[in-house]
Amino acid sequence: TQRTAYRSAILHSIDDPYEVGLENSFEFFEDGILVVENGHIIDLGPAEAVLARQPDSLHVTEYQHKLITAGFIDTHIHYPQTGMIASYGEQLLDWLENYTFPEELKFKNPVYARQVANIFLNELASNGTTTALVFGTVHRESVDVFFEEAQKRNLRMIAGKVLMDRNAPDYLTDTPESGYQDSKALIEKWHKKDRLLYAVTPRFAPTCTDEQLATVGKLLEEYPDVYMHTHLSENKKEIEWVLALFPDRETYLDVYDHYKLLKERAVFAHGVHLTDCECQRLAESGSAISFCPTSNLFLGSGLFNLPKMEHHGVRVGMGTDVGAGTSFSLLQTMSEGYKVLQLQQQKLHPFKSLYLATLGGARALYLDDKIGNLEPGKEADFVVLDLHATPLMSFRMQQAKTLEEQLFVLMSLGDDRTVSKTFIYGEKAYDAEETTEPAMVT
Ligand code: GUN
Ligand code: FE
């Protein structure tokens, strides 16, 4: 495709601020240009400098009062739970039984699954999320239709079929053998097809027998570069249940460790109540935790201890965990993450939040050679944010003096209204100015 350039204020994360210091963790161009060709970023810098080194014929689109940054990365989300987001009154285990399982049953029907996949992908786009690590349901077709729709949109997505063979309704369980065969077929069909990647997805220890967890380890051995995606240590009753179901294991994480599920590209959602030993094992195995603040607050699961993870050197990304999470917006998720740390007398600096929602997420997923910021060579997934999206944000922005203050206001007040445009692989995939049809499901 043709070389195209975008002129605007540009901000992106280039390293972990807690490792290299705030000043060295980002690049900011007040008047910058981003140049894109064939789905990739080929140049970035101050406008004057980029114009001087690019051909005169370069086509430049200018955005006023906007901020370009990298697309957001959601390291844990369930597409089939889109239709049951904001379900009232329960904590994890009852919430699963009363709301989640009945909704996931509907994904037996691939027509319904495809409709929800499209509503879901539209939400990601309008919220500026360009990559996500996604749960399907137990149904193999739920993942086929998801990948088909993601492929049409040129998205870099990671997804997998849920494995669960016990402690769930009969209509929603597979068997170790069928789960293994279905996962294998999906890996062969989708892993590394265009920008798509596969994650072997045991729901969580309580819904998997020892036999099934062994098949997960086997799949990971046969396909070392696929992902492993599950839940871990989210809720106190869940943890008690795991220890009762697996009396020979010392900790929750030890159940997964026993079956060789810890590795690079293994992502565990939540990790709210982990011991130091568990953190240590996560770090040394190269596994990652997905921090899901809106979900942890909504289900009353607990307060995630980010400094403890940092202390042990565990990789961390941000997750919305929709439908237990209450927003598709990574901006809202950062804001709630800030409050979760406040409740523990800890701080979450806006540059750290930006890092976690972009480059840190890419590192958690071992995709930082491809996505996570706007360095030339990376895939051109980026967002154009509107710092004056609402009257309040606009007024507050004018009072904010420094970049970090503005960034903090952006993530505290921002949501999908703040996302003006989303670009996927160099092409505009969402534009707030083009009206969209409300979602309808037949
Ligand atoms: N643990 C097992 N399944 C789920 C799920 O669907 N959502 C959340 N938040 N936790 C889980
Ligand atoms: Fe989840």
C-alpha cells in the first residue's frame, strides 16, 4: 500500500519507567509525524525532521488537538461474555454458575457466536484496543468464527477454545480427548495464520481434571510457541476449592506447574492472592499475569499487589476481563488500576499505566518485536485520541500543565469517547466521526 503519514502530537512508551526512570520511558513529539507503509511503521519523529528525510510527494494527514499513541493491548478478555457484562450481585463462583455458563451455552450456535464476535470486535476498535488475548467457549466453532472475523479485520489476535471437563454443566463440558483433538485442529488451522495466534485455554484448575491438565502440558510440548491462557488465584473461595480438589499440590500455581503449564507465553489472569513462592515461580518461568482491576472490584475478588509482582520480576499486562470486567476501555481499566493501588497506599504513575497498557502488555505476550509502541519496523496498530472529547475533559486538560498531568487526566476521565480513530495494520478501522449502527442480535 501507499506510504501515508499522520501529523499530530505523538506519545509512546519505549521502556518500563520503573526500570529506566520516568524520563527514559517514553518519547513525546509535540508536533510529530508517523509514517506508515504496507501495514508497518517506517518512520517517526519531530515533523520537521521527518519531512526533511521523506519524499516531497508524501501524503500527510494532520490531526488538530489530538494525541497519537500505540493501540492498547488487552491481555485477558472473554468475547462470549460480551452479552452478560454487568450482571448483578454475585462473586466469582456463583457468578459463573448463574450468569456465565448459561450465556456461554448459546455459543453452540455459530450464527450467534459470529454476531457476538462482531459486536465484540467493534467494541475493541471503538475503545482503541488493537490486540487482545481472548477466551472462546468450550465449542470449537466459537473459536473458528472468532478467528474468521478477526482475520477479515487484519487483527493481531490471540484466542483459544476453553477446556473444561468437570464442575460445569454437562452441556458445557468436553473430555480430555475431545478437548485435545479440537485444540490441535484449531492450532493447525489458525496459529500464525496472518496475524492470528493460538492459546491453549484451560478455563481454570477447578473445571479441569488431572487428565485434562496433562493434555494441556502435552499440547504445549508439541507446539512450544503457542500460548497458554488461564485464570489463577482470583478469589479466596476459589483458592480453597483448588487446594481441596488437588490435595497433593502445595499452592494453586503448583497445580499448573505440575502439568508443565508455566512457560514463556503463559498468561494467568488475576493473581490477586499469590504467595511469594508463586510469584517467584511465575517470574523464573517467564509467565505473565494479567492485572484486571475492573473485574477484581466488580466481583469483589480483592486488590492486586502490583509492587509485589515488580519486586519478584513478574511480567504484567493489563486486562479488562469483560464480562466480569465492566469496561472494554483500557483507559478506564488504568483508572481503576490506579484506585486499586491507592486502596493499598501505593501509586500507579501515568507513564507506568501507559506502559502496562501498551509495551508492557506486548512484553507479557512476547510480541514486543511486533507491537506495543510506534518504533519503526513495528506493525502499524495505533490510536488517535481526542483530548477534548468532552467539555469536562477539554476544560480539565487546559488546566493540566505537564505531559504527565495531561496523561493522568486522559486516563482518569477517558473512555471510548476519547478514541477518535483506531488504525489496524496501517488502515483506519474505526472513526468516531462516522456514525455506527447500534448492535442488533437476531
Ligand atoms: N474463572 C474461571 N472462569 C472465569 C471467568 O469466566 N471469568 C473470571 N473472571 N474468572 C473465571
Ligand atoms: Fe477471565
